[in-house]
Amino acid sequence: MQLDTPNKKNSPAASFSCQLVTLYLLATSVVLATDVLDEIQVTATRRAIDTHDVSVGATIIPADTIQQKALITDALQAQVGSYVQETTPGQGAAIIRGMRGSAVLHLVDGMRLNNALFRSAPTQYFALIDPGSVDRMEVARGASASLYGSDAMGGVVQVLSRQPNIAGPDFQTHNDIDLRVESADLSQSIRTTSEFGTEKLASMINLGYRSTGNRRIGGGERIAPTAYDSYSARIATKLQVDDNRSWLLDLQATEQPNTPRIDELVPGFGETDPSSSEAEFTPNQRLFAHARHQYDEGWLATNWTLDLGWQRIVDDRTSRGFGSTARRFESNSSDLLGATLRGSRWIGSYDWVFGADWYHDTVRSSSSSVDIDSGETTIAASRFPNDSSVDQAAIYGNVRRQISTRQSLNAGVRATDIEIDIPGSVDYTASKIKHTDLSGELGWVFEFNPHINLVTNVGRGFRAPNIFDLGTLGPRPGNRFNIPTTSLEPEHVNQIDFGLKFDNDTVRGELIAWRMHYQDRIISVATGDTTIDGREIVQSRNVTESDLWGIEAGARWQPSENTALSAVVNLSRGTDKDADGKETDADRLPPVNGKLLLEQHISDGWLLESYILFAAPQNRLSARDLTDPRIDPTGTAGWGILGMRSNYEFRNGLQLGLSVDNLLDKRYRIHGSGIDARGIGFGLSLQYGW
């Protein structure tokens, strides 16, 4: 068959086929590659600066990429330096340079999402952000120690929300609706946005709903129970007082009413029975209220930003051990109050950013148990110490200077004071813990030529223990049971990056090597005892240090106006050393992974994308990995999947999208996840703006 005849050249089938053939050929030869956009990054430096000129690894993920995904965490998959773990559908966790959970700082519009309940393992809370309300996501990889303080060890992931934006003095309205269905999860979603007002006063309302069924994995089997629903709402108002002053008020709410924990409900690797007969979140919920005041060229000729925020995370659960008659109901929540003040100004040839942060987090927790046979109710020990709290206060300064026409330096330092208060009770020993820490970094950018920058960054970061580390009492994944501890020290990392960033008319990307020494690491350690129902009793302790290193490579090549090729390759390695000096492979490190993406603009408004996602086998397992029922003790098999997407935008603002994911219906599991990934799935999307 001749594929390049004129009558077949522009057909969809021929275009898709040519893209896939091209990708297969390129997969064996391309070693650098990402969706790197020529955009301004603010997270890495708390300044508006191009990613090419930032001394650390930085990634920007645009709204159209995020809004294609079921969860916001899905948009991080196969990005430079990022990996995503999925314990159960409806939840996802970012892994940055092998770090996860509370070792990665998550921000929403500059305010901390990390709270006192964040685990050092993967957490579900980042998935409680509606993709439809997001303008973009920014990732700064490595310890951003002076700018963000505790938890910013592996990196910082920041979500920047869509803002009301009306041009002109006349009242206007802008509306859009997004409808999507997908077959692998039997999902249906609707998102709507309405924006109205004038350039002086504008508001925005976002609403979203998503319903999924049980997941179809590769080969055709549907895994139950994995269905969940999600609801979201947001309203934001912006007042532009004058050219230099503005106010923003933002209210956000997301809820998953009933999300099953599938890894607890089915036998894992090495298990004949599941850990639980019932395990679900009832509900997971996030409420967020945020006020921001910006005053440019204000007091002391400085640009000021004041943020005030409140966040409530609800982590209620219903559970019942396998074969048990006791159904446990838990009510857990975190109320996080925060205030940050940031100033920026030039003083001579020095570009300064400085400020102060304050956060107060209160945890409330209670539990009860009902015997499903007799109906008898008893008060049970709470998962966390009720009315425990964490206070953080910090001051910081960071300066950037162009020391020559080809070199710039940036340096910063932060002083942080953290106080943890755990009240005494029948189940918890009263304790007050106080930590003071200095952290900082030094970065250097050298312009090798107009298109290539050499970059390096050294930093010292830390993570203070939180209520989860100190006070958790109850079941943990892997048939474990956690007991509290009365004292823990902060974790610390010393890190160095070195690499290059390149940018010319057709190619933009980065290649960065990094190394990290992780001290006083807090991990769950077996005590040698078991509970009455056979769970292994564990406790958090500072007993491990790790040496981690890796290479991150990404580039986007655009040989013509209508064609672009992107790719990503991530590699990470490491070792853990326990208190006895015994070394093993590092815990839960991702395998070599990445992607190839071919974009082709067939005509005005018509975009075709074909992609390969891949991961190598992961046989480098820690002692904990070997006992984790989510991980095959012989190692996680490597995999590669194909997918295609087509989007056509009509002249009246209507967009039609068609997609097929996992085209060959590959059965595979992302390393560390609690369920196999989706099998072949067909998707349809309709978007309309007016």
C-alpha cells in the first residue's frame, strides 16, 4: 500500500499512522527531550523570570495540558524530574527527585497546601484541586530552602489558579463549558466557568463535577470497588484599585464523598487475604479561603504582596479489618491559618526578595467503633492527638545579581521557628517540641553562548516533623499499625545541581544532574510486636540516611511551524543506610521513565498528538519495598504505552476532542501504585466558549 499518495496524505488515519511510525523510530535515538514552554516562572525564584535563566530545574505545565486530566496530579506524569504514584483511583501523589508527600512542598497561589497531617509517604490531598480552576502549574526541583523553608526538600509544586481578567471599562461576560467522557474509568465530567465584570472589578465562578465507574485495566478486567465522585466550586473576585494596587478574594471547595481504598480491599503481592473488609474516605474534602493584596511601588519603594489564607482538609474514614465485626468511623481534620508578606525591589544592582511567613495548624481527630453484629458503639482511640497544633514562623531574604555580562548569582537564607504541641490524653503522651533551623542556597548561571546557559545550585533544606510523624495511632498500608512517638528531630538534605539549559529558534530544553544527601530521615520502623488482628506494629524514628542522585533531561524541538517533537527522560538512583550502617537500595525510587510526544498542526484549528509513555523495570528495591504489598518483590516490570489525541477548534469557539489512551491495551502498573493503570480508553471532549 502506498501511503503518500495525494488522496491519502491528509487523512486522519494516515496522519495518525505516520505519527506512530515516526515516534517508534525516534524512540530508539532521542535521548533528550519536554513540553517546555517559553514562559515566565515565578515559583523557583519568587520573581517573574524566564525558566532559561533560573539556576534550578524548573517546569511549567499549561492549563490545556492540566484540563485534559482527571486529576491535577496526572499532569505531572512524565514531566522533567517528576513521577506520579497512584494508591487508588481519585488520588495521586507527586514524586520529585525520589521525594514525596511531606518532603515536597505543595502550594496553591503561594499558600501552603502541606499541613500537619501530610505523610512522608504518598498523600491524597494534592488531588483535591479541581483541574478546571487552574491557570498553570509550576515545579521547582531541588531544595528551595530560603524561599520556602520546611518541606521544600525534593522540590516545590505550585498551582496557580485562573484569575478574573476583563479588559476595558465596559461590563462584559465570558463563559465556557467543558464536557468529557472516557471509557476506561466510565467517567463523565462537566466543568463550567463564568467570568464577568469590568477591568476595575471582575469575578469568576468555576463549577465542576466528575463521576467514575470501576476501572478497566489492560486486558479487559474491571477492578472493584474503584468508582468515586468529585464535586468542586470556586468563586474569585478581583478589585483593581489603581495601576499599582489590587485585591483578590478567592473561595475554593472540593469534595470526594466516598473514595474506596482499593489497595486495602484486595490482596496485594505476598498476601492471600486483603488487609481490610472495608476501607474508604468518607469524605476527603478541601476548603480554601484566600485574600491577596498587591501594592507595587509602595512603602520603601518596594513591591509588596500580602497573602492571608485558611485551609481545611477533612480526612474522614470508614474502615473494618478483614474478617472483623468492628466498623471504625474516623473524623480527622486540619485547619491551617497562614499569613505571608513578601517584598521585592532593586537596590543598586541587586534584585532583592524578602519577607516573613506565619502558619498555625490545628488538628482535630475522633473515632468510634460499631459492632456490625450487635450494633454496640464504643469510643475508640483517635488516629491523631485531638487539638494538637503546629506553629511555624520564618523570615527570609534572597538576592540576585548580574555580576558580569555573562554571569549571575543568587543567594538566600531563611530562619524558621517551629513549635509542636501535643496535649496529653489516655492514648497520647503530652509533649511540646520546638525546632529552629537555618536553611539556604546559592545559585550560579553562566551564559556559555547566547543559546546555552550553564547552571548550578547548592542548597540545604529541612523538614520538621509534623503531627502525622509524631502522633499517628492506627492502621497503615501494608497491614501495619502505627503507634505514636514522643520526640523526633527534623530531617535535612544537602543538595547540588549542575547542568545546562539551551534555547534557540527551534530547540529549548535542559539537562541537569543532581545529588542529594538526606540525613535524619524519618521512617516507620517495626517494633517487633503485632496487633491482635495480626498487623505489624511500627513507629516513626530518625534512623535512616540516604544518598540520592539522578539525571533529568528534557527538550522541545520545533523543526517547522506545524510540527514539534518533545521528550523527557528521568533517571534516579540511591541508597539507604540504617542505624546499624547496613546499606540497601533507596526506598520507593521511580524507575527510568519518560515520554515522546509528536504534535502536528494539520490545518488551522486542527491539532494531532501521538505519544509514547514508558518506564524501565524497577528491580532496585529497599527492605521496605520488599514487604510492601503494592510492590512485586521480584520488581516492577517495565512498560511502554501508545496514545493519540486529536483536537479541532471550529470558528464559533466550539472545540471537539477525540483520544485513545493505552492503544495496545497493555496491562501494567506504575511502580509503587496500589492498582494497575488504565487499559485502553476512548475519550470524547466538547468545549465551548462564548
